[in-house]
Amino acid sequence: MYKPIHNTLIIGKKLIYLPSCHSTNDIAAELVLNGLVEEGAVVITDNQTGGKGQRGTKWISEPSQNLMLSVILRPNFLPVAEQFLISQMVALAIYDYLSFYTNDVKIKWPNDIYISSKKVSGTLIENSIQGAAISSSVVGIGINMNQTVFETLRSTSLALEAGINVNLRQEFEKFAQVLDAGYLRLKSMKNNQMIRDLYLKNLYGYQKPVTFKYQNEKVIGVVTGIENNGRLLVKITGRPGIYDFGLKEIEWVWDELSTPFS
């Protein structure tokens, strides 16, 4: 069973543990709606039966093998136009945590984490807007830890990449500390550009030619940057100018698998 974290300032000091649930994000959103929890509260489960991913996809996880949690934040200090910083901060926290154990960790825009060309973590952030600020964020995080068998060739886990089987409760405490440090950095509002720069530095395809699927054809492009609103900037070989893309407007392709990287 998971326990509240005592050596953080915000993340995990209040913890709701559920042996099984439909979606930690749905439960966290309901708690926010009813005003029942403070900032930093975590909803965590061993078995998520209806986990949600980006763009309406499902997050499928073997019971009791992985970290599945949702964190409640209240980033009302952040203007709506800057909300992608939450995504960048969370992606960097997962990147930093996994980098303790293995190399070749990369962020895949907007906030998936890959090791050696395979997905190890996904994040779904659901923001509530009030006026010109963000009243609350529910940050759903899934990290593949001990699972070794997956339905897709593009999935992996810490166990497969680092050759270790970990204690999930202990690893949750370690990750909560890293996420807590990242959120405090964001909350200071003094490190926004540093967060953006670190995100770009560790982003797959940044300043390097990679393969995309755009308008039903494969193209070679170079990621040149990220707009503050989170749109991806890409220079496509043989085409003038810089393109900017939102979700669903471009797909990444792993040449080795000849399938979309999405």
C-alpha cells in the first residue's frame, strides 16, 4: 500500500490509495470539483481499468506492475497562455527520474517519454480555466515499471530497460520528490525559460532530421522549437518556411518499425 510522502513540500502529502479504479484522473477531477483536496494531493491505484491517454486513447497497464497516479495542482500563478509549461515541467520530472536508472531517455512531444525508441511513460493533463488563470490541473501519469509483456512493440518498462524489478511504493516516493522539485521550480516563476530550454534539449527530433507522416506521406523534418502555447515547430525538407503543428496534425514515424510514432 502507498503512503503519504513526508519529505516533500507539496506533492504527495495527501494521498488517496485505491486498490482498483476506473480512472485516477476522473476521481481526482471529481475531488477538485467538490473542493475536497488540497494542492499536491495524489490519487494512486494498483489497477486502472479505464485509463485515459492523449487524444482519446486508452492507457493499458498490467495490475500491480506499474505506477498509475494523478496529481492535483493549483497553478493559478500561471497565465492560460503559459499552460504548456505544466506539460514541460512534468515531462522533465519523469525524464529526470528515469535517467537515474537508464540512458537514452527522450521526451516525445508533447509529453510522452521514450527509452531506446520505445514508450515507457505517458501523461494526460486536464486543466480547468477560470478567467485568465488556471484554477486547477489534474496530471495523470503512467510509468511502466515492472511489466515485461506488452501488446505493442513500441512499449517498454524500467524492468526491461534497466534489468531491475523495483518496489513500487519506494519508487513512488522517489518520483514524488523529483516532481515536487520540478513544480516548486515552476511555481517560483523565475525558471520558465530554463524549463523550456531543458525540454527542448531532451526532445526527440530537436535539431536532428527525423521521419514524420504529414498529409499521408512520409517526410523528413527537423524540430526547430516549441511555441509557448505548445505547438511544435518543424522545418520540412524541400518545403519553404517553418510549419507549426498541434496534436493530430502530424505523426512521428520510427523507420525501424515503419509505423507511426504516436
